[in-house]
Amino acid sequence: MEVTETPSPLMRPRKKTQSLSQEVVGAISEMISNGSIKPGEKLPTESEIMLTQGVSRTVVREAISRLQAAGLVETRHGIGTFVLEAQKAGNINIDPATITTMKDLLALLELRISLETETAGLAAARRSEAQLLEIRQALDAFHENLKKGVDTVGPDFRFHFQIANATGNRYFIEILSHLGAGVIPRKRLNTAELARDPQASYLDRVQREHEDIYEAIARRDTEAARAAMRNHLTNSRERLRRAQEAAESAADAQQQEKASDK
């Protein structure tokens, strides 16, 4: 179907062999995760999704059913389909709002290492050219924002989300959608400052690690993609662990100093 309307955030090219309904699920999940459609707001109508995605009504309805099964949306008869609050979504008992301390972030990074290492490998094996382009565009947005000195958390999360989307596995997509941009440590804490690492150097290093992941996925090198993702997330965990140890040592020294003054 040829579309002449202004491009919508839902519009994306697809690999023909991939499930069309899962492509629609991925597009809507991303809009929910990045806040384009907020909890309580209504999804575009079936006709609008059909137009922007170039799919049939049957595909749209299957996608909506999958989103309902994941607990991301609910359909109110005669009114429309609405995005649910995060705490109502699915059966994942992880509340992103409670991930606030260094200990929480370290635990989350341990989960991400095991989860996203495999995600990167699967993305390398399964990604389409269109999905590779989306990963590239997220990296380019990160680089542009870095040069401008503005927010890099959004494109950072988008980079990881697009890798999950390239697996074609809805569970990876749903987990990252549930966690949202708070999955990026510096969204919660100033990790560069805590690690006593200049912000620019810290983000340049993150960018290089992202490029290593991208290059492996582009080459369809599954083992290299896994290794690059593991290296990236392990480095994040180690930087944060060192920062936590430094903070604890400083607190202990302060307590000892107070005790000696008594």
C-alpha cells in the first residue's frame, strides 16, 4: 500500500518474513515506553494503524490482542483501546519507580547482563536491514545529543530497545518496555560523578561500546555481539560498583572520625 500521509511514529519498513503483528506490537510498545502514548491515553484507531503500518485489520487485531495479553493495554467496548498504568502491566513484579539506589542499579545491571547479552546475539542473527537502520539511527541520535550536551538517556534506551525489537521475541520487547528509560543507570544517579569520571569521557566510552555492539550486529556476528554487549554492561556495573565502594569507604571514615572526637 502506498502511503502519502505525513510519516507517523508508527511507520516503519518491515522484513516480509517477520510476523507483521509482532512488528505492530513492537511499534506500539516503543511509543508506550518513550511516552508518546501515556498511561490512560487511547491508542490510534484500527484504521489509523492499518494506514501507517500498511497491514490488514486482522493483523492489527492480533497485535492488540498480544498487547492485551501482555497487560500493556485494555480495550473498552465501543470506546477504544487504552494504555494501562505501569503497575497494572503484566506480571513482572519489578516496579521501575523503586530502582533508586546504587544497590538497586547494580542488581538491575546483573539482570541486564544475562538478558541483553542473549538479546544482542539474537538480534545479530535475525535483524532485518530496516531494523539495523533503526539501531543506527538511535546511535546517531546519541552522538548528536552528546555533541550538543543534551539528554543522551533517551537515545541510549532507544538503542537497547531497538536491539530487543530486532530479536522478534516479544518477551524481550515487553520486559524493556516495562522497565522503560529508567533501565539506564544515569537516569537515576549521576554515575559519572559517582565514579569520579569526567562526564564527557564517560559518555564517549559508552558511545564506543555501543558502536562495538552495532558493528557486530551489522556483521551478523552473534558471538561478537554477545561479547560486546556483555562488555558494555559489565563495564557499567564495575564503574557503579567502584563508586559504591568509594561511597561506603567515605561513610565509614566519617563515622570513625566522629567516634574518635567523642
